[in-house]
Amino acid sequence: MVTYWFSPPVPVKTEGPGLTHHVNNAVAAANELLKWTNRGPHWNLAVRVCVTVIADEMEPEEARKAFLAAAEEEGKLIRAGG
């Protein structure tokens, strides 16, 4: 199965306390997005971009950018050093 890798991974908080998930491909990003409850404009765009990447109509780096913005919007993004 093709997963549409991107780099560097996007570190996000998980449901488990103190756990980090390093998302590094469009499939994992789409799966992670579906777990989130705040579905704002960045979430909506990220879902659409991930689907487009998985359909081979966009580069995986675009999924990374959109997922990063959605993670920040959701409050799930873990910043380096923090």
C-alpha cells in the first residue's frame, strides 16, 4: 500500500497523556484528522488535501503543510523544544 511519505514528520499530541504521534505520511495524517473533534477551516482543507494526495493528484508535501496547519488549529501540534 502506498502511504505518500513526507518529511519531516509532524509531531502531534495523542489521546494518551504525554504520548506523541509523529505523522509522516498522508494516510496517517488523514486517519489522525478523523479522530479530532474541532473541525475548523484548516481541518477541512487538510482532509481534502490528504484525499487529493492519496488520489495521486498532489504531492505529499502539500499534505504535510495542510496537516501542520490543522494540528496547530486543533492545539495538537508539538513544537520543537516544547
